[in-house]
Amino acid sequence: MVTVQTQTKFCKYCAEKIPVDAVICTSCGRQVEELKSNNINPNIVIHNNNTNSNVNTFATGKPKNKWLSIILCLLFGWLGAHRFYEGKIVTGIIYFFTMGLMGIGILVDLILLLFKPNPYYV
């Protein structure tokens, strides 16, 4: 009877005997050795075909000038002129008959207009 002696080493994680050429422990399944590669400098190919167009599609309305709206709101807000300029006819009529919602609507619209970008889209 012939007995074959295989060389063994100990796993550094679970201390079980494993074959010398084992990369992964047969007992605990952890990697005990680094993979040896013949190619020291691997050939890395990067195909970067970036075709993003980055087009903003949310600005679909008509552009309006922020400063013209503010001036219309200050001078003729009680008539709803800034609302008519934006194309909001129904609220313009409401502002016309209620004198800008008794001034409260004018104040709210003025604050909102100050924080809008120029031009803004309606």
C-alpha cells in the first residue's frame, strides 16, 4: 500500500489543515492567499461613450421677465396686471374685483416674485 503525503499548511483564520496550494480554506471558506497572476500590469480598456445631452425639459411655458412682473405688481397689483401679464386671466379678474385680495394677494405675490429666477416660465 502506497500512501501519498500531501504538503499542508494551516489556515490563518480557522487553524485547520489545508493543502499548500489552496487559495481558499476548505474548512471556513475564507481566502488565505492572494491570487497569483502572470500579467502584472493588466490591460485596462475604458469605453467611455458619454452621449448625455442634458437638456432641461421642465421649462415648457412662456418665459416671463421677473422684474417686469415685480413692477406691475407694485404699481398695478390691485388691478391684477401682473397676473394678466403671466397669462393667469381668472386670478387677474379676481384681483381686479377684490383690489388684489385686499392687498394680501399683492404682498404674497411680491414675495414669491422676488424668489423666482429671471426669466421664469409660466
